Amino acid sequence: MQTLSDRQDADATSIAEREAPWFTENFYTTKHPATRTLRSVYAKIFLAMPVILIIFMMGVLPIYWGALWKAPQHVHGLNAWVVDYDGGEVGQFITQLFHNASAASSMTLNFQFVNPNPDGEEGLIRDVVDEKAWIIVSVNANATNNLNQAVSSANAAYNASLAVTVYGEEARNENAYRSLIRPIVEGILEPALESFAVQFIRGIEAQGANVGNLAATAPQVLTRPVSYTIYNTRPFDVPVASAVSFVGLIYLLVLAFFITMVHWVARVDVTHIEDHLSFGSLITIRILNPFAIYFFLSLFYSLISLEFQTPFSRYFGSSGFVIYWMMSWMSMSALGFSTESVITILTPRFIPFFLLIWIVVNVSVCFFPIQALPAIFRYGYAMPFYNVSRTVRTIVFNTKNQIGLNFGIQIAWIVVSITGIVVFQWIRRRSAIKARQAALERECGEKNA
């Protein structure tokens, strides 16, 4: 919708355009009044826009930078469990180790000390997949007894890595797992277990153990009496899934935005058909036509991932691809209807500003877990990108299944955006009707004159 200032600028430009010389003027030295008017309007637009962009850029882009800036400082938002099935010296050492680590710094995982799951390893794996904890450090049963027996019998087959098992889930968020969660746990365990080995040797020497015999027959009992194994319950073993669950979502939004722009050009700029339709008919084509296009567009978008052998059938069989396609359709609709709604008010002139905001607020909550971001990023649970990512991880890696919730959030966005289309189109239509009536009155006045 044009403001009074916009109309005045347009009128001045139109007059100057008719009066200015053609194909002869120099931009920097022109003295013709009409060309100077055109140059003034040009400079006003061209120089004002970078200023607006700088202000906009400094206000919006820091959202994404802020999500990554101090992620380690917010890692305490990720909970981790420590479980002691041993109850002996090894269990006490590991438990106290993580107690001390948690007390020493807030820039570490939120370690919680819980009672052992009666279902053992199967139960711990289930707890991780059910997202009760980001990682679980388990001191396995009989860890202390097995170590003592290895000392007394000089057991060369002793495997220290069976003492502690660390259960994680890389596919829940591969970035956090690789750069935050696993390095933190390893950084706590490695130096502590080396220290434990030194203390252990001194202890068994004081008890009269034959250290020389142990060194000859079972040296690992002395050099590494206690170690650990990392059990990655859901490995992120499909690299192309990064495109499906993160970067590709930007393309999904851009494709939906293209439809919004083409629809505007067809409806407003070229045919002006929206000025000839009833309000109900106009709203119908603004909803049903893009929705149908999104259906087919999302199919071909989904087929790209299938072509590059993304294993959608791993856990849901042939239904996996259909679920992904339907999620792509719903998310493209959620993203596309939002731009379809906002363009009604902003027009193509300013819709890129909204597009950039829409991209930034969605992308910012997908790289690291929302729990590891400042509290302001909790809005991410309701973002289309985040919920697509969650669905993809469930289909491809069998992570926690919240697909019903993910679809529900996309549908909620569609409903909100369609409501916006109706409201904004009503405002725009009322303004258009007033402008049409004013034009008719002018025509009547001119004829009467």
C-alpha cells in the first residue's frame, strides 16, 4: 500500500520522466531540471536502502551469532546422568569425580546422580533415546571386584574398558555431541583415570601385591586399571542427512518464497485479477492454489534426498518417505503461507526484510540444542525448521518419536498464516476499494467539467 509520500514521489518521477532528455545525460554533471529530479529520487532510494539494511542487519543477524557465541557457557542446560551399579571403590571414585567436576565449574554438563535402572544396559539405552538425559555415565556392576580379581590372579585378559560405559546419542544433535557433550565427558574422565592408575599402584604396593609379576603378565592392570567405553546409541551415520535436517531447510523456505513472489506477480502486477474477484474468491485462490503447488513442489524436493540415498525406510519402511514428504509439504506450507500473508502488507518492496528475519530465527535454533542456548531461544520449540529437523531424525535415526507434535506445530503455523492472509487482505482490499472510488469520482468530475 502506498503512502502519501510514495504517491508524491511517484507523481514527481512520472512528470520528470516525460520531460527529461533521452539517452544524452551524464549522471554526475546533468543540469536539466527533470533529470536532476530523477537523480534525486534515485539517490534517495539507493542511498537510503543501505542505511536501512545496516540498521536491519545489526538488529537481526546477531540473533544467529548470539546462538553460537557462548554455547559452552550454556552447556549446563544439558543434563547428564551418573549411575553407579558397582557400589565399590571404582563406583565411588567415578561418582565423586563428576561431583567435583560439577561443583568446580558451571561451564560443564548438568550432572545428576540417579539410582540404577533395574533393566540394566537396555534400560539406560532406552533412557537416552527417550531423551531423559543427553548422556549417561554408568559404572558397571562388579567393576571393583573384577579389578581386584585381576590383581590377585594377574589376569592378562582383564579388560578395563568394561568398568565404565558412557551412553550417548549423536543423532539427537550431532553438533552438540561432537563439540560439547563427548569432549566434556572425555575431558573429565581421561586425566582422572590416569591419576587413579597412579594411586591404585601405590595402594596395591602397600597391600603387598606382587607388582613385578603384574607388570610382566598383566601390565594393563597397572597402566589402565579403569577405563571406559562410549556407546553411541544412535550414531549420525548418514552425512547427507545434514542437508535434509539443516541446510536444506533454508532452500525449502526459499522455494516457498519463490511461489509467493510468482503468485504476487501473476495476481497483482500482470493481471490485476485480485481487483476483479470477490473477497471470498480471492481468499480461496490465495490459499488453495499455493497449497496445491506446495504439494507437488515438496514431492520433488523430497525426491532429491531420496535420490541421494537418504535411508527413509530404516525404521518405518516405505512409510518413512511418505512421512517425510508430508512433513516437507506441511513445513513448506507453514513457511510459504507466512510470506504469502506478510507480503500483503509489506509488498514485494519490503518482503525481503521479513524473509531474512524468518530465515535467521529458524536457523538459529537448529545448530545446537535449544537447552544449550540462552533462555530467549526457547521460542525455537515452535519454529518450523526445528520441527522438521526432529521429524527427519526420527525417520532416519530412530530418535525419540514426536512426529505428531511436529506436524501439529506446522499446522498451527499454517492456521495462523491463513488468518493473517484473511485479515491483511481485508485491509488491503478496503484501501483498494477506496482508491477505486476516488478514481471514479475524479473521472466523473473530469467528464462533467
